[in-house]
Amino acid sequence: MDLDTTNHVQVTNNISKLLSNVAVTRKELQSLRKEIRNLAGCYQKDFENILNSIKSWKCESCSLTKNSVNEKKIHSPSDEILLRPIGIVSTSFHKKRGTPRQPGICSTAQGKLTLFNSVFTNPEHALEGLNEFSHMWILFHFHKNDSTHVRAKVAPPRLNGMKTGVFGTRSPHRPSPIGLSLVHIDQIDGINVYFSGVDMLDGTPVLDIKPYIPQYDNPSILSNTQYITKQQSNNTGNNHNEQIDHCRILREAPDGEEANTSDHLSNSMSSIQISDEVRIPRWITEPVTNQLKVGFKEKALFDLEELKQTQSEMNSVKTSDIEDLENLIIRILQEDPRSVYVRERYGNQFYTFLIGKCHVSCKFDDHNHSVQVYKVSRANSLTDSNPLVRNSSTED
């Protein structure tokens, strides 16, 4: 009995040891499995990095055969631009099917544009003066475009299945789905503009409207405009007189920034009919302000001559380019690029602006309706590109 008891105790002890060893082994196996999982994750990341490096790797000869321009990715300055609709269009076309593709297809089809009260406190004030025009541009959003994929080439109906670049068409399926229509203004009543020449769906959001001005919008009229030729004055030797052949250069329309000015167009500045169909205000062709006489000081003429010689020696710019710069300065200044605010507040100070890589410093004489160019110099960097209004004491 004593021997049996002793054996039983030994067996029990051995079993306990074995169970203890099994428990330890299980713990070690769990630790090993955990470590294996961690190592597998690390190796997977390393494997993916190596795979990506292999995919993106290009040999030197392959890189040289590619066009360097195509290799560079041009990024837009921002991913999106937020635009707020100014109004909405009401038409008889509720579905895309059957809607005219262009405003000229159904020139008698009528629509109504209603401005939102949320844009302006008094939206009808924003329409003041528009009735003096016969036509207007409507910029709108193609809000019913179903396709989310933009294609570089599209198939316009007139090409009968053949494809061409989207920017060479009027297709509504564009990266920025903005439409542009030229319509006839029928009537303006409060915040509503009734027009003819509908090619928009009912409920189309409108982003902006602009009056149609043939002198600015019609290339056939622009191409017939011959600009001035400069002649040197016999008296001073540094003034340039402008002669206009065949067609008068029209004043650029106001930029609309002078919201605080109290002057309004008089009743005498009524609309004029320039053709059987197009009507524009008289102030477009007969501006309230006169063109300015542009003169060059001796220093400015010397600067232009020096630029001409320097660029000729460097063979970087043709001599004609400097002559074009002189003509460009005249054309810009004779139309007075200053806003009303700058003209009234800084009239006796130097006005500096940038053309290409050249600074132009000038001073206006509003009493004599003239402007003198004092200096033409090369800009040192792109940071010099902001227009400046300098105190007259700094450059006299």
C-alpha cells in the first residue's frame, strides 16, 4: 500500500508539472503568434514601399525620351471656388430633352430672370441702366448634369459622332459646368428681367449677367479699330499726339468699383441704336471723360532707348517689342487706368504700374487732361508687380 501511494503521488506530481509546462508553452506560443503578427505587419509595409518604388521607378533613358512639359503636373491654385447664384431663370423647358442647344435656335422663346433678395438689399438697384442695352450675357450653371466623369473629348451633335476637345465645343459637360448665352432684353420689371432667346432649363441658377457691348464683344468690330500712330511734337520734342484712323478708340467702361460716387448719368446720356437690332447707352461711344494726352519726359525716352539697346545686345527681346511697349503705354494711359477713388484722392501723386517686366512711373494732370511718363525701368522681381501710387516728392 505504501508503494502504491508513493507511485500515485509521483504520478500526480508529474501530471501537475506537465500541465504547468503546457500552460507555459501555450503562453510562449501566444507570445510568438503576437510577435509574428507584428513582424508580418512591418514586413507588409516594407513590401508595399518597395513595390511602389518599383512601380514609380524609371530608367534614365526612358525619362529623357519623355517631354519635360508633360512630366510636370500643373496644379490649380485652389481645389474649388465658391460662387453664389444671383438669381434663377424661369423657362418653358423643364427637361433637357428638347431644350434648344443655343439661344439663336429659338430666338422668340421667352424666359424670365429673377434676382434673389439675399444677394442685394435692393436687387432692383443692381439692374439700373441695363434697360439701355438691347442684349445681355447670362452666365449660368448647368445644374442638371448627371455625369460625374468629365471627358477631355466629346461628340457634339453637329459632328455626327466624331469627337473633339471639350474646350473646342459648347458642350454642357465641362470641368466647370458654366454656360454662357447671349439673349435679347425684352423688359425689366422690378427684380425681373424678361428676355428672348432661351436655351436654359427652368430653374437654372444664374451666376452673373453682363450687358452686350459690340465694341468690346464683337471681334469684327474690334478688328476694324485702328489704333493711334504717335508723332513727336515740334515744340517740346517729347510729347506724343494720337491720330485715330477710320474708327475712334472707345473708352473702357467703368469698372464699377466707385460705389460711393454721387454723380449719376444725366438724362441726356440716353441709349443709341447702332444697328437694327443692337442698342447701347450713349456713354459707351461718347464717354463722360475725355481721352488724355500722353507725353514722355526726356528721362523716360532715354529709359526706353536704353532698354532697346540692352535687349538688342542680349538678343532676348526684339527692338519692335520695345516700340510696342511704348505704344502700349500710350494706349493704357490715354484711357486713364485710375479708378475714380484714386483719381480724386491721389490725383497729385505719382502712379506706377507694371507692364511685363517693366515699371512705368507717370503723373496725371487732371486740369489739362494730360499725363506725363517720367520713368520706365525694369522690375527686379515679381514682388514688384503690384501697382503703386507714390507720393510726388519721391520722384520729382
